[in-house]
Amino acid sequence: MATQQPSRRAFTGLLTAGAGLLALSACSPASNTPSTAAADTPTGSPSPTVTATSASPAVTPTDVAATPLPSATPSSAAAPQFSLTDPTSPWVVVNKHRPLNPQNFVPADLVQPNIRLAVSGEASLVNSTTAAAAEKMFGAAAAEGVIMTLASGYRSYTTQVATYNGYVASTGQAAADRASARPGHSEHQTGWAFDIGDGGGACSFQPCFAEQPAAVWAKANASKFGFVVRYPWMFHETTGYFYESWHLRYVGVEAATDMAARGIATLEEYFGLEAAPDYL
């Protein structure tokens, strides 16, 4: 079981041939900062420095039993409905328009899953539901000869503040917003998401990871275990981030398989929410 920290992600140009676009990353670990995890910040236009606050319990959700639009209703009429705003909900949608509430949310049930790790500390944690599903998925992949690693899991608000501030200090806020989520706007803080690596160690957090066995297998099979590739190819105008073949998000088997069956690529579309290409 590997416990060493993965190499820090560099900004990568290219996701569209010849376009010279910089890869926007909700997951990118910090560059030249004390932390190796990625960041997110409060809503609105923050000053270059964000101040961390102590964690507080989740607030009462404002849309419990939120239902997708008729065109995106899960195939089973008995499918459970969950909040789109409560961070303890598997259907919470976090993006550049939808910060966590509270922004310094801390999952109450963080655990280290029994899978191959490429990280240690808080980055090796996810919530208990995600951990159980990940163990099943990693086991199924291994049975088919594909070795996955957990490359980055939970990231606290404090970690995100340090990371984002480091980016702002070194590159400016505009560039920081292209490279990392602001504190309070990251799925990693919810415990419902994590990044995978390939057992061979190639292309971690790089566009070429999409061609590695772990990414190929996950794209084809993750929905069977309740996961979606949260930032799919060519949907950056909806999600706010270019393709991240390594970033998996747990939404439950019913929703994930329904999305796959009907070719719905993003949570924004599935739940009838507005696109979030930039911060408000």
C-alpha cells in the first residue's frame, strides 16, 4: 500500500487539439504552497487572501426531496430523493455557482477505505458511504486486472484556503480561479468525491490519464458502483472545469446508472440546474 504523496500537478495546456487552452482543475494540488490538496473559496469576489474559520455542523437542507426535472427523472419511480444543497446528501451539487452551506462543512463520518492508497492523512479519507462503494469498485477493477489507487480524497476548508491563497499569491486571482476551486466550492470537501490514480503511476492528474487502464475502466464501469466522472470531456462550459478523467463523484447506483443509460453527462443537466462556467 503506497502512502507517498503524488507529484504536484502542473498546469497543462491542451484539452482540445491545437486550442492551447489551460486545463481548469477542480482537483489540482497546490503549487508552491504548504499543502498538496486543491482549494475553493467563498461566494462572490474574494480578496486575494481567504481566512479560514472553524468547522460547524451542517445546516438544515433547504431542498430536501429535491426532484430532477421531468426530462431527467430517475428511471425508477421509487427512487429516493435527496437534497441538492445539504452537503451530507449524495446529490449535493457543488460548483462555481453553488458553494457548500456551511462553507466550512466537515463530514461527520470520514473514514479511510480499505483500498490501495497513494496518499496519507486527510487526503486518504472519504465519507463512509463513498468508502464502501469505492471498496467494491476497486475490488471489481482488480478482479479484471486493473489496479486503481486513491490519489486524493477529502480536503478540509482550511487546506483549501491555504492552497487557494498560495495560487493567488504566485499567479494572481484570475489564474488561481482557472487552476483550483475556491474554498467552499470543492466536491472534495464533501467526502463524496475522490481522485483515482493508475497502479502503474502514469499520467497522474494529467490529460493523458484518460488513456490509462484505471481511467478507461472507470469511465466504462464506475456507474455500476454509484460513481460518475464529474467533469467529463467538453462540458467545461457547464461544469466550470475541463476534462478530469480522474475525478469520481458518488451519487448512488440508481442516479449514476440512469445518467449513463440516457447519456446525461453532468449533474447540472441531470438536475436541471444552470451551467456554472465561472464564479458569480
